[in-house]
Amino acid sequence: MVIAVKPPLLGPSYQTFMEINLAGLADLVNMAERHNVRSLLYVSSFAACNHWVPHHNVAESDPAASPPLTSLRSPYDLSKAMTEQFILQKHSESGMRTVSIRIGGVYGDNDDQYWNRRLPFRLSLDISDQDSHPPKIDANYVENVAEGMLRVVDRLSADASVGGRFYFYTIGERHVTQQELGVRLAEATGRFHLAAPTWVIHTWLAVMNFLVSFQFQLPSWPLNQPAGRVVEPKSYFTTYSMAKKGLIDQWFDNALFRETFGYSHLYTTEEAVAMVAAAQKQNRPRQTHSHNKRPGTLTLVAGPVVISLCTMVLVMLCGGLSLSVACSTSWSLCSLCQFGFFVSSPATHVCGFVTQPAYRLWMPFQGGSLHVLLQGIGWSCFALLLMQWCASYYGEEMLLTEFPYVGDSRLKAAFGLIAQVTLGLSVLAFKTPWEKTKRS
């Protein structure tokens, strides 16, 4: 049984898809043939039909199920289709028997591709099913798919006549839209479900399309694109094209698979939803009480915001820590606090360098999105603190007269505190390259 380990759809080049999905699997199949492997099942995808063309109840015998290779518009679709053809041509009744099963979306517990159903704050998001023509994309429960593959292997070993071709197995007992699954899973797991109208998604995609494609229309763009020409969806996936394919109908006729292998499903949609909900609820306490887990995103973001706001209210409105009184002298408590804030921000970088080998000073846009966000907030506040100090030190009387708050020592202390808290938390939020690779 061969399940292609695809590269991430967003980012890799055309060559990467061909090396992994086509060249790598071709070498694997040739090796299997040399070692006298008797049966080979290839888990394919309905992407071999073209992700960018709508399919309505398409069967294996329909022309739309086997489009010309030159019509496929993405490297993922083309590499899957070419690999499938190569494997099926290897079928031999007396030699190696091969078969291909095209599956659709696969949903399960916490590791499927439907991240929109597991948003923070117990939220779930999907397209509204109240529109006149919501997109319909086949999906199946992971346990149904796994059992189906085992049934195919058993039948292929006993009967060579079922090999040498592909079959659609994209649903369980019935066609279920992604919208229905989203609503059912949200209700079962206690999440608040948000349903976005289709026109909102189309508007968002139109804006995203402009932002993504504009750069490719500039002359001399160094990404192997002809100057002034945009080919959708490019030689690799973009954020726009990845989102757009979620609005194109993809539902298929599974009758031939059921007749040939005598199998439909292990679990109905309702049973699958109940199992997913039970698994998520069972895993939740273990994740909550883990002592080795990194602080969550909510903690790292909300923590500095709440602390900073409370401190600003305390310092600026109430004269907390007697700063309003102490600022009258040069070496007062306020001045010491400001000096401490000034020194602690660069010291935070030194601390990160010492405690984490991959951490480096002034690493722009590295270490994870949360790290970059906290760094941006912290160093912005630190820059404002420097501007206030420079204005006070050089005696810019006009500036201080028109903007008296520039020289306010309490505001300096507030900026310094925000900078230090966010920079300190950015060290905790820093992700090494191997951590990001392991999570992806």
C-alpha cells in the first residue's frame, strides 16, 4: 500500500512536487517490481481530475475523470495523475497487480487539514450552507478510508481483474457537505460555529488575488515567471489558489467501488462525528494539565497586554509607585526604573542568545509568527522610549512645549514596561527551525 507523502501544498516549487509525487514513487514502484511484490495499492486523490474544474457526480467512466495531462493546472494535480498512470500501467495478472483509489477530503480527530474547525476560543468557521449554491466537496471519515483500503488489498490479492484501473472512494454512506460537517462537529464538541456568507469569501478572494498576483506582473520577478504574465495558480500554490479551490464543487459517484469491493463504510456520518467529539473531549484534559507544554498563544498574547494596560493606568492616572513625586530629582526612583527598562530590553536578547542556541540577535521574521509579533510590539515601544529620551536630553524646548507628554516620565516608564514584558515573552514564544518543522 503506497500513500504519497506530499510536500506542503503552499510554498514548494514545481520541481519538489515532481520529485516527491512522481520521481520518488516511480523509483519505489520499480523497486517493488524488482523484489517481486505481488500487489500494490496506490492511494490517489480526486486532484487527478483537476482541482480547478467543478465535478458533479462524476464516475470513473466519465471523460471528466481522466482529463488530458496538459489540462491540469497545478503541480500537485499533474504529479498525482502522472504517478497514477505509471502505477496502473505496471499492472500484470501474473506479475505485480496494481490498483489506485482516489479519495477526497479526510476528517478525523485533531490532525486533519480542517484547521478552521479548531480555532482558538472554542470557535469554528465555515461557509454558510444557507446560500443558494454553497460549494459541495466530498469528505470521508478516516476510519472508513483505512478499512476501505484493507478491503481493496484483500480483493486485489484474490482477483487480478479488479486491478489496472482507478476507483473513486470519496464518501461514506452518503454525500455530506463540508458545511454540514462543520455544523455537526461544532455542536458535538461545544464550539461556537461561525458561518460566513459565500459572497464574503468571494470578496476576500478577489482582494487576495490582486495582492498575490500583482507582484508577478512586475518586470524581472525572479521566480521563473515571464515578466508581465500571470499563470494561475502559478507553478506552485499561493494563499489565494489554496483558498479558491475550497469553493469548487468536487463530488463523485462511488457506485463502482461499492459494487466491486462490497464495501461502503464502517461508521455513518453521525457516528463519525460522535467519535471525533469523544476523542477531542478525551484529549482535552490531558493537554490542559500538561506541565511540559509551552504556554499557549492566548496566555502569551493576553498576558503582556493586560499587565501593560494595568500598569499604564496605575502609573499615568494614579501616580503608582510614587513616580509622579519621585520624578522631581535626577536620580529618583522614576529615573532608576527608566534606566532599568532601557537596559533590560537589550538584555532580553542576550538572555535569548544564551538560553536558546538557535536564537540570534536581530533575526527579522524568524522564530515564529508570535515571536515576530511580540518583538515588533516590544521594539516599537523601545524606539518610542528612545525618542522621548533624546528629546529630553537635547532640550528640544519647542517639541516639549507643543507635545508635553513627550517628556512625561510616567509615559517613559509605561513604554519601557510594555517593551520589556513583550520582549521577555517573545523569548518564550521563540520557535527553532526544527520545532516548526516538527509541528508542520
